[in-house]
Amino acid sequence: MAAAPGASPTIVEYFEGEDFYRCGYCKNETGSRSNGMWAHSMTVQDYQDLIDRGWRRSGKYVYKPVMNQTCCPQYTIRCRPLHFQPSKSHKKVLKKMFKFLSKGEFSKGNNEEEPMDSQMDNAVMDDFVLKSKLDIHSDHRPLGEGYNEVIENEVEKKEEKLEDKKTKELNQSHAQKEKLGSGEPSSSVKVVASAPKPGKGADLSKPPCRKAKDIRKERKRQKLILKSQTDKLEGFQVQHEPQLLPSEKPKLNQRKNIEDFIFDILPEDAAHRLEVRVVRSSPPSSQFKATFQESYQVYKRYQMVIHKDPPDKPTVSQFTRFLCTSPLEMENPPNGPDYGYGSFHQQYWLDGKIIAVGVIDVLPYCVSSVYLYYDPDYSFLSLGVYSALREIAFTRQLHEKTSQLSYYYMGFYIHSCPKMRYKGQYRPSDLLCPETYVWVPIEQCLPALESSKYCRFNQDAKAVDEERIKELDRLRVLYKRTIMPYNVYKKRQKGPSDEAIVQQYADLVGQTCSERMLLFRS
């Protein structure tokens, strides 16, 4: 996917490898280490490529752990929603929500905190290096107005080349629409009651109901027969149809999928109504602005109650910097999802008030979960787990229109930190090899992680990073308001050589991104 014509290119400032600092996971005072860069702007394709190389953003700060040196190696993890089946514990959470919505029943006293309730790398908030980077650059001024004109001219030159490609994409889009049908996601997904369908109820022409014991025996026998059939069928699907749509999958064993639980029809007299709204956070939409204060108050309570922050710590500016500001450029290509690409907040409205917010990025190939915060009064609903399941369902929904968008990224999996292993329960899922940047099923990675914190998952000893830098001179630099290749910048540069730093940056972002992104040098 190419950047949309007219979109600003990615502009980053790279920071040389940090010193060791306090780990937010194991609390080791000098155990953690990462590389980072400040993103003035970033295309969704560049960020997609960066997270596929182990990077992750916190506000506009984009960082990559030094995997073989940090105390708690953080492996990028992605779930494959098209083949996802909720586990027993997932179903328990979904049924608990349905019971609460339909009957208003819940049990606060016996509630056990779900591991994902303090979800999605909250330790980022404890890492003083990341925090200080956000603080230092929160007042970062634009790099100068002159460079905008330079960039616009360069973009105009590319527009003609992109036109042919755009036409092809449009044709492919129309062809895909014909295949996929009209199952497009709505901008507001509601769980609401509707009248029961006519014709339901006992059929007097049929024999009376059997005893429960007999029914259980019959079900057990049917399951054994269907299991052998399903195993054969699933083996065929994995080999021949990896991109099968959720709606097209055979249901021989009649297992409920995630949508059957989430969108189960509520009774007419349901005790509560839940609505999930997707609002663009950057640039902020009118809906986002209208609900900003209410959303912030939920965040403030969450940080104070769940993370024991003092009242003066979760300020409006910290909330904005950390969860609202994003470097991602908004893109709305004709073949993309209805919402477009970029950064969003998924707001969970219960009876007209916000009780939780999931911060997400919608990228060319995935939905990337950034953070979750919720009203502590509703902890009994296991909102961490529930929101993750809703985001998986949301990814499946987006896939029906945008077929290449088929993964759900959950941030980092940290095997050395038992509390952070919960992400491995969302299967099937893969971990990213930190040396060759290929995806490996998590089942193949776990035995190695049991014996060593840092692992190369790719079993092919000869495999290398395919994006390793071959030509540093082709790297693009923004210097004195002028875009130039690195070999030209070297000749114009004054002062000591910064080639070692530029080489480090290039190795970490890879050849493709180094040629597409602009590295700002002062």
C-alpha cells in the first residue's frame, strides 16, 4: 500500500541508543534499554512496517526495545482473528456481560481480576525514559515552514506515478466488493434488543423433549464424530484457504463464534444498553472533542484507582500526550475500511455514559491495540478481556471489506514477566523473531522461552533480515529544509560525522523504510 497522494511523508528524529533505565515490568532499576525516535508525522504504511520490525508507539514517541540486552525482552505479538475461537474463560466473560446487560445481575464480591484488566503495556507509564521523551517533545515546534513546500513539490512529482497504481487498486476494490458482498461495518456498533422472530416455541407435531441425560449422551457421540471430520477439514483450510472469511467458514460442529456471543439478541426488557462508538482521535473528530472531558475523567479515575497514581499525576496534558496525540496521518483510500486508517478511540457507552475506552490504530494489515482504560466501578465486568474480544471482532468486521486487514496486534508479549503472559491466550497467535523479523506460531516459541529470556525464533540458521541495509546512501535525509539522499547529505554536512548513528537508525528501520521516511538532521 502506497501513501495516499498529498499525504505528508514520515519525518522522524532518531535518538542514539539509550542508557539502561528502570524496567516498568520487573522494576529492575537499570535493566531496561530501548532505541527511540520522535515522529513529527508518520504514514500508516510506515508504522505498519515498523511494528513488523518490533517498534511500538507511545503518543508520538516510537521505540524499540534492545532485545538481547533488556531484562524483560518484549516480543511483538499478533493474533489471527479469522481463525480465532474464544476459550472457555473468554466465553465466561462474554456470558457475564450478556447476563449483566439482560438481567442486571453481577457479583462484585467474588470477582477475580482478569489478567487483561490492567491491559496493554501499562508499564510504559512507569518508564521514565519514555515519559521524559514525551515531556521533552510535547512542545516540539514544526521543523520550519519552508520544508512543507519542498515536500509538497516532491509529492506532486509522485502523484502521476501513483495515478496508474490507484486506478488498479480501484479496479481490484470493485472486484473485491463483488466477492465480499455488502457486509460493511456501521460507524456505531450497537448491542440492542429486538422483537423475537415469529414462529418460535414448542412444536406440538414433534415428540416431547427427551431427558437431559439422554441429550448429553447423544451430544457426546455427535462431538466425537464431528471432531474427526473437523480435524480433516481444518487441516485442508490451513493449507489451502488461509484467508477464509469468518462468514464463509463451515459450521459442521456448530461451535459459536465470537460474534454469536457479542451480538446475541437482548430481551425487550433488558436492564442495560451497551453501545460501542468508534471516534477518530487524531486529527480529533467532532465526536471526540464533544466527549473529551468525559473520557478524560474515566482515564483519571482509572489511573488513580487501578495504578495508584496521585490525583495531580493524570493531568489533561499527560492524557492528551500519551493517548490522544498520534503521529499517524489520516488516510481514506477508496478500498480501505469505512473509518479510514489512523488513530481512534473505541468508546464503550453503558446507558448513555462512557465506562471504558480502547485506544487503537487501524493500519493497512491490522488493528493495533494501544491502551485500555475503564471506570473502576465496572471492574467486575472484566473489561480488559471484553474489550480485547471486541477488538478481535472489530478486526474481523473490517476484514470483510478490506481483505488484507486481517490481524490484531496486542503490543508486546513478555514471557519473563508472568503477569504479561495473558496475551498468549488469544490464539492462534504469532511472535516476531527479533533477528529475522518473520512470524512464528507462539506454540513453537514457548519451549525456547522457558529456557532463555532472549530467543531467535526462526529455526533456519541461514535466514537473515531480508530488510537489512544494503545501500546506506539511498537513505533519505531532511537537512536544512531540503530532502536529499544520504550520500549528498554527507558532502554538505559540517562538523563531526554522524554515520554511526545514521547506520544504527537504518539497521533498525530497514531498507524500505529508510528510503521512504525522512530522517531529520539539524
